Amino acid sequence: MFAAMSHDHDHHHDHDHSELSETELRVRALETILTEKGYVEPAALDAIIQAYETKIGPHNGARVVAKAWTDPAFKKALLEDGSKAISKLGHVSRVGDHLVVVENTPQRHNMVVCTLCSCYPWEMLGLPPVWYKAAPYRSRAVKDPRGVLADFDVSLPKDMEIRVWDSTAETRFLVLPMRPAGTEGWSEEQLAELVTRDSMIGTGFPKTPGAPS
Amino acid sequence: MNGVHDMGGMDGFGKVEPEPNEPMFHADWEARVLAMVRAMGAAGAFNIDTSRFYRETLPPHVYLASSYYKKWFLGLEEMLIDKGYLTREEVAAGHAMQPAKALKRGKFDLANVERVMVRGKFDRPAPAPAKFNIGDRVRAKNMHPATHTRLPRYVRGHVGVVELNHGCHVFPDSAAMERGENPQWLYTVVFEGRDLWGEDGDPTLKVSIDAFEPYLEPA
């Protein structure tokens, strides 16, 4: 498959700058060919990008978490079947199947990784950040998660269980972080503001009330 | 395949470096690559497992030195050539020169956009009862297929416990090689950190993978 390519491109790999512009040209050429052959409509590609940019993002996950914090029946349903519970919330982006929601407790912290590629609950969190898809996180998360958390300035109590979920199939995992103290009586909308993307991956915590954001 | 993509437990890649206020794309071409992969996949040119396999078969030095979307691009181009949707001559020329190959689900146009914004369904009717129950001790097989698999190397040979049963799902090892969906039971299997990483491992760590039944044997 790639036998010839590895030789052809050896001379590029240390020159990021020229590789980028070369990549840009190659990507444009490919789109031209796909368009000329009638496989894709460029306007449809534009629409996909626009949908990614506007419809998905961590605000979807944050709404789910905030609702789980305020509605015990929803939380129970969410932990039983994430996709089903979320699909009943009209105001959240459409969710695919096989979403598993895992709950942080005072005894257990959950963290999600995909060591083999980049599996991520993107309907809930948007497209994954570069670090999630890169070698340092993918290699270390399953062996030294506390070391990884230190890179995020996050530390856990010494005896707290840490559970790492390696997303090796088409199941997707979303962490339900613990509700911050001092938020009694807050509305779902207020609580959703505290929920960070990283707190739903397990590499961070929700914001604390009154702390500078 | 035992490729460099199977990174769990490898050392030497350095610190995780989150980027503050990271943009969704770092260049316009990244967005075009994402959209082309989604569009051609939805049109039926390839399935998700095949597309993963093509990224994994990038030469190791290319895989490690390429950005995420560069890997997607290289995998897409090679896959479309192999599957007969375009030719190397067309890629070199930057223009279509041959007649198009029919796409399983037709041209990807605006009417199809909504469809790619929801992840596909991967569960399938069960061809046979599940072999394992929740709570069973199972060993991840010592297996090393040269083709696509979703059983990471770091668990092979180790014993874990079945925690969840997700039902029967498309089997990536078959689907990637275009040998049919071959549905298999899918379980979450939990391993003790120290069983995986030895006595120096974090004693508070548990790691789970989602394992298809053919990856497992009773322990």
C-alpha cells in the first residue's frame, strides 16, 4: 500500500513549513479530483465543516452534566443508557448510539482515552483537541494517568481509585464529574457554565463558583 | 497489526501539552480533509474500520512525524486509489482523467450532510448467545494479526474481569478487511493496573478496554 510513498517522502519530514504548503496543494488537488469525478459536491463539504463548527461542542455535554446534577431521575437514566437518556432531551445535539456515561465519585475518578486512534464522544464534546489525539496522551494515559493529570495541573487524593477507559470499539465514554460544592440552588443554566470539556474527559474538574475562569 | 498506532504504555513521547484556546482547525486544509473523509465514507467508498486500517499502515516514521489530519489525508488518498476511485496518475496531475467508479450510496451532496453529523449504529442482531457473563474472569488472547485489530498490545495475555456487555457489534477485524460485518459480542473488560504494568504500577489504577468476544478466552 504505502511502500513507494515512504521513499518518495523521506526528504520532507524534517521541514514542517514546506510540508504544510505541499500538503495544502495536495489536499486541494484531491478535492478537485473528487469534485470532477462527481463523488462530492464542494458545497456539501462546506456544510459539513459549518456543522462541525456550529452544531457540536462541549456545550452539549455541559447541558447533560448540569441536568444530571439537578435531576436524579435523569441521572439514573443517563448512567443506565447514555444515548437513550440524551436522545430524549430536545435541546441537546443529536447523539449517536453506544454512549456510556461514567460517574466520578469521592472514591473513583474516571478518565477517557483512545490509545489506538482518536475515538471521542464528539457529539457531546466537539472535535477532540490535538493533545487527545497525540502520542504523549495516548501512550501514557493507561500506564501513568496521575503523571498525565499532573501535566494538566490536576492531582487526586493518593488512595482514590483511578479508572481509565480505553475507547477501543464504537462505544463512547463521557465522564460525569462531581458537582462542585457551593452550588446549592443553582439553575441548570448556571451549573452548565461550570462544566469544562476536560472535566468530561477526566483530565480536569468543573470550575468552582467564584473562582476566576 | 503491531503498528506504532498501538501506543498504550509506550514511553518517551514526553509531556501532554494542552493548547490554550485551541482552534477547531489549525489550517483550512484540515477542515477540507475531515469533510472529504466524512463525505466519501458516507457515500460508501469505505467503512470506518478500513479508514483506520489505512492510517495504521502508514510507514511508522510517517505516522509519527505527521500531524493528525495529515495522517487522515495520506490514508484517504491511498485508500481511494486502492479501492479504484482514483488513480495515481490523476493524483499526480491534480485532475480527473478516468471515468468515475460508482459509489454505493451515490454522490455526496447537500442532502446528505445531516446524516454524517450523527454517528452510525454498530450494534447488530446476535448470531449466537454470549459466551461470557458479567463478572467472568477472562484472558485477552495472545494474538498478533498482521491485519487490523482493536485489541491493544498492552492487554494481550493479561487476565481481567467482564464488567459490561454492550451487545453484538460489527467486528472491526473483519470489516476493515472488507470481509463482512461478522457481528461479535462486545464487553468492557477491566484490568488491574499492576497486572498490566507490574509491581511498580499505580496500585489505584484500573484500565478497561472494550473487547470483542474473539479477543477473549476463559481464565
